[in-house]
Amino acid sequence: THVNELSLLLYVSREQTIKFLLAEGEGSILTEFKWVTLLVFIAVVFVFSVYTYGMSIPSGSFVPLILIGCSVGRLLIVLSNKFFSFSLDGGMYALVFLQDR
């Protein structure tokens, strides 16, 4: 089956998106994200987070920061696996950047 990566990240709940970014291995729906997809996702989440943070409504900033941290960690692993031929676990580094944010 064909799964659109960007719709998988954008059109599900934020908690499910975090699970997709942290997932790695045989049982996950999508084991590798393309770097372009992750870059677009980071840009969309960042722009919407900044926009809602500037409004006078309670929107929260904790979960968007988790999403951005997981996405940056996953993006760095995808780029390092692609350009430097590493074989690193994407979910583990997404978790590390989740803690860093």
C-alpha cells in the first residue's frame, strides 16, 4: 500500500505523530521518512506554532516543541544515513532531540 508521508504526519493527532516519529523497526507503519517531508513538516509546525503563540488564545507550546524536536532529530538521522552511509536508529535520535528541546 502507498502511504503519503506528509499526510501521515499532518492529518493525525499530535500524539500519533510523535509516535510515528519515534517509531522504528518492523512493526511501524513507515520506517523511513524522506528528508524533504521532514523539512516541510518542521516548517509547517513552526509557522503554525509561532502564529498561534502570538494570538490571544490558550494554545500551548509544549507539544509543538516536542514535535519540532522529534522532527529535527529524525531529519538529522535521515540526512546522516543518506550522505554519510551510517546505519543509525532514527527513533532513538528523535528521542534525544525530544529531550533537548
